[in-house]
Amino acid sequence: MRGFLASSIGVATAAALALPLALSSPARAIPSLSAVAPVAPAGSTQSLPLVPLGPSADRSPGVPGMSASPRLPETRGLTPREVKSFSLVGVVWDDAGTELFGRVQVRTRAKRTAVWSDWQDVETHNSEHAADPDSAERGTGRVRGSTAPLWVGESDGVEVRVQAEPGAGRSAARLPRGMRIELVDPGESAPAAADGKNSGPADDPADPADGDKGKPAAAPGMTMEMAEASAANLPHATLGADEIPELDKADSTADAVFAADGTLAAAAAPYVGPRPRIVTRKGWGADESLREKGFVYTRTVKAAFVHHTASGNNYACKDAPAVLRSLYRYHVLSSGWRDIGYNFAVDKCGTVYEGRAGGVTRPVLGAHTMGFNTDSMGIAVIGSHTATPPPAAAVTAIARLTAWKLGLFGVDPRAKTTLKSGGANRFPKGAKVRLNVISGHRDGFATECPGKRLYDKLPPTRTSSAKLQGRP
């Protein structure tokens, strides 16, 4: 895996000084942006160890698919209990290289009504949403095995059952070691500055009289980490902006040329699609103190992998920022990744959100498609789309986002491209694989993701994306 780390100091200050950011070069190292008015981190995570459960004793009745036979495979879980408020659940274990062969189910108690839910299945096959095997992110020693997260809404009670399933070549049905249930509270969005402004001046020079020449004024209410993440999106939005505004095709092209210091490839310029409105990390309330410092980039963007988060469809569009804050905490604190894995997210109403930090126009290295994170980007539709069709607004948003972002790199959404595998279960490391420019996760890894109903929407999405780029 090849990637390069951009200094957090360099990115934050370069952008704060409103210097154009090249689309394909590392951030420029110039003096640091100082932090002011620290913001209290949002949210919390409760991590509870799963304990052995007897084969038939103290089993709740009516658990679908769970035998009461005394010869059960290994079963762990938690009996019903009251806990602090949470909205998203997932199960993690010690070794990221160990697969969970089994069934994970949860029941939760709604905080507002005190009513317990039915048993809900949690998607167990999640290892394919991760950094590549030999990447620096994978080798930190912090990465853990994990299920997909499940959004359950505001809850204060939980019951968990995890039962191993026997399979070919496995005489003893055992569960991974160190299993824990993660209960994630997304918290509130970061509060605005005391003066009510969402952003501060991005171009006010430092006062030479303060003896600290070269340090621009920080935006009110922003920490160093917040300013760093926000600054990576200059000049496309002001420092501290909650969103990057949409642009028509002509303005998108002009904006891209300006940001690239006039070096945007001549072949790309005619085919930059209209930029969609993008809610920034500040806009959805990311706690920037959670992620690793700095940004890691790959060389270019040759492909876009489409995913679903498999976190369920039981959320309102107004709750999407809270779902993202929960996914972010789960990816970083529970799973041990450097940041949220996806480069972009799309909710059921078609709103596009900035994902992994580093700048929406740049080739930020994600952790979304094991084996093919290099030279690609990952777009996750928030929801589960194996049996449920994705909303038309979400599919349209994918077309608009890919028309713009792929256009910045001169890529035709209808074309095929060749990526080199970093190693996964479908293609060995080093294999050169021919893929659609807009592919589903399952094209690069043996997985259900992005769900059959979303995957079936990709062929017309490629056509729509190319049309938005203005291609013949």
C-alpha cells in the first residue's frame, strides 16, 4: 500500500492562508494554526465484555434461530440490563484477522417509551470494510475485529446473544476471543462559537504586533484539529464552514482549475460535473480529537466503490449527522482505524457528507474496500440495501458526486480501469484487476455489500454520471 502523510500543521495553515491546494500533491508545510476555544468532545462509547451463556438455562424465549439444545455451540452475550444512553451497537473482538462465524442478535429498550424491540440481527461479515493488509493503518496494533454497526435509535437498555455456528473444517464451533458489545452515543453536534458565527475569517492576516508572525487568526470556537480538517477544503469553502456549496458545471470547472493552480489536466476540464452540496465534517459534528493527526493520501482517484453501511434503515434524514458521528466513533474507537473508513457518505434523502478528513477534492486514502483502497474512493449509502431498494434521491446523489469527483481526475464513469490488489479474499496481492470505474464493493471483495438492491442501480448510475460530466 502506497500512501503519503500530510502534516496536520502544513495542511491547516496552508489552507488558512488561502493558498490553493493542488489536487495531486502533498500539503505544503508552513506554520501552525493555533487552537482557540476548545470544544467539548461529543458522544461516548460503553464497551461491555460478553460473558458465557448457558445452553438452555436463563435463555430468553422466542430468540429466532437460536436452539435451546444443551449441545449448543459456544454462546456469549448479556442478559437484559439498563445502561447509559446509546444509539448504535456493534460487537468487537481482539484479533482483526479472526472471522466471526456465527449469529449476532440484539434487543434494545427505547429511552423515550421504555419499550423493548424485537431481536435484530447484526451483520457479522465486516472485515472487508478495512484498510489493506500491509498498510500502516492496519499495522498499528489497535485494529480489532468487528461486526457492522447497527443504528437502533436512542436507547437505555440492551440484551445481546452471539452464538457460534459450526462449519466445514471447524469441529468446535468457537467464538473469537475478547468479544465486547460497543454501545455508542453520538452526542450533540459541536456547539457554535459564542458569537453565533459558524466560521471565522480565512484570510485575516496575523497581527505582526503580537510577535508571532506567520500564524493566522483561528476561527472562533475551533480547536486545532477542527481547523486542520476544515482548512483542507479551502478554497472551496471558508474556514469553519458547515457545508461546501453546490456549483453548476461551469463554476465547478473554474473552481477546480483555480484550486489546482491552473494545472487541471486539459482532458479533465471539459468533463468536471456539477459539484453537489457537501456537508463538511464540522457540519455533521465530527469530534476531530478522535482521529489520528494528519492526513494520508494516495496518488489519484481511478475508481469509486459504492457501499452500504449495513446499519439499518431506521433513521430519519435529520438524524443522519448523528448516525455519522456514531459510525465515526465506532470505526476509530471500537475498530481501531485512523478515521472513519469512507471518503463520502450519502443519506436516504440524497445529502452528501464529507467522510475521512483530508479535503473533498483530494485523493484521501480510505479504509473501505480491503485490497483496493489505493487510487480509489469509497462512497457509503447510510442504510441496508440487501432487500430494501435505495431511495432514488440517494442514487441520484451518487451519480452527482461521482460525476464531479471523478471528473476532477479526468475519469469517465462508464469506463473500466485497472487497480492493483493489495490482498484480499477475491484477488491475491499484486494482481492487476480490471474493474468498472464505478464499482460495488462486491466487485473487489467477496461480500454482499453494497446489497443487491443498491448494486443493481450501478449500471444506470454510470450512465447518469457520465451525462452530468457532459460526455458524448
